[in-house]
Amino acid sequence: MSERYSKVILTGGTGWLGRRLAKAIRGGALSSRGCKLELKCLVTHGDDPKDLVSLGADIEWGDIRDVEACMALMDEGDDSLVIHAAGLIHPQLFTKDFRDVNVAGMRNILNCATSVRATRILVVSSNSVFGSNLGSCVTFNEQSNYNPYMGYGASKYESERLAAAAIESKGYPEITIVRPPWFYGPGQPARQTEFFRMVKDGNFPLMGDGRNKRSMGYIDSIVSGILLAAYSKIAVGESYWIADDRPYEMVEIVDTIKSVLHDDFGFKVSERNLHVPASISDLARVVDGTLQSIGLYSQKVHVLSEMNQTIACDINKAKQQLGYAPLCGLREGMQASINWCLTNNQSI
């Protein structure tokens, strides 16, 4: 690995993925000599940067919606790698926040990184720009047609279109897009722990027979894929799916978590799986679309609306062009995730 960058500039560093990226970068993952590259992170007021500070990262306080904050973040950012991992997935109430954060933020990062002559912008996008698959045997690849799902998907689609326009224009830094799906692993937020708790108690609702599939990505596998893409010359102007080797049926995900909890950690686990009519998700999708059409957002309704869908991707391009290889499979990843919960006082 050559020494391409003078420093790394990271947005979204206080998020789940951002913290794991920061740990890998400061651990020498971006240096052939194992050196700790300088890391600078944009942190929104109200977020806690203690994990980043403990790694020796420089903190710039501000918001990606603020051009001045983005310019301060990019100060002396020539020859830098910019990893844009910040984004809004679940607004508290209003859908307009999707565009304010995801689209305006992308525009600010592109323009400010260009003004300081950064070397590469690595854009973290989402599976939501493609919506759901047409069937359980269909997977997305990089040539699939865009079909953004609801407000979040539309905002990430607009963000990708901004990046694509920059790729086609002269004067912008190198740009690479990666698309992780649902991820899991150490450092997880409380909502993921609540998912484990529901599975343990037999209360997680499987839609229909639970055979719809989801691609998932172990968090440090995704970090590995992002860093590979950040250094690859062939990745300039390209996009990649980064995930586990294969999609999993929802019933397999649930059964694997139950097995790990019971067999590996000694939890008492409910033997039942809660199956509910898939039409409940269909109804939630109608409600979600209606709410979002008038500018309102409900996280619970939105999550429910996706639960009977297949959202699956093909990672062959990342394997072939980047040398990407997932670090583990579902069971090993869930073991690490649950172990992290138990050693960090998250009750399951």
C-alpha cells in the first residue's frame, strides 16, 4: 500500500461506522508502514467525540449543512482522503431534513474538498437508492437501475447524482462510492441491541414465512472494503457494494441470533418465532408513503414497511477489483456483536 494521503478527513465520525473507521485509520490501516495517519473529524454540537479524541483525532465542531464548518474541516486538506460517512437515516419528524443533511451536505463536502485540492472523496451511500429487489432470487449489482425508496432513498440518490456529476466534470478530486447494506457487529447502537432482545424473547415479527432475504455487512468488513476502495486506483469513478458474502433469509438471521445467544452465551431463548401476515408490511408501506408525502416521518412505520422486502446485493465487483473479502460470516459476526454488548453493559 503506497502512501497516497497526507491526512484523512472524516464526516460522521461519531456514528457507528465512523467510530470503527476512525479506529482502523488511527491503527495504521491506511499506511504501508503501519503509521497513524493524521485524522480530522467534523463533529456536530451535542455529539460526544470522546472516542475520537482518545484516538488522537483532531476535532472540528460544526455541521455538514454549514459551508463555513466544512471549509474549516478541509483547512490544509490538500493531498487528503475525505471519507464522507455522515448522513441522516431517521429524522425525528420532518422529511425535509433528509435533503438538508444528505443532499446539501454532499454538495458542501464536494465543493469544499475541491477547493482545497483533496486527492480522493470516498462517499458512503446506501442500498436505499435501489429500493427492494423484484424477488428473493434477484440481487442488485452496480449496473442495477435506481429505484430510490421513500425520502431517505431519494436523498441518497440525489447525493449520488451530485457525486456522479462531479466524476464527469474536470477539476474535482477522485471520487469513489461504496454502498453498504444493513450492518452489524461491535459498537452497535441501542436499536440493534433491542433487535437482539426481541429475537431472544420470540417477539421479533417475521413477515409471512420469513424467507425474504437481506444482505448484511459485518461492520469491520465494511470498514475494510471502504479502505480498500479509498486506495485503489481502479476504484476512481466507480461504485461498489460492500457486504457479507451472501444475503440471508430473515428466518436464518433470527435463528442464528437465537443459536448464538443460547449455545455460545447461555441465554434462555424462546423457542417460538413470531410470524405475522406480510400484508402488515404492505399496509405500513402505504402509511409510510402517505406520511412522507405530507412531509412527516415515523421511524417505526418506515422500518415496518421494509420488513417483508428482499434487499440483497452482489459483491463480486468489489471482490474482483478491490480484493475485498468479508472478514467473517453471519454466525461469527453475531458472536462478536453479542459479546461486545455483554462487555459494554448493554442488556439483552
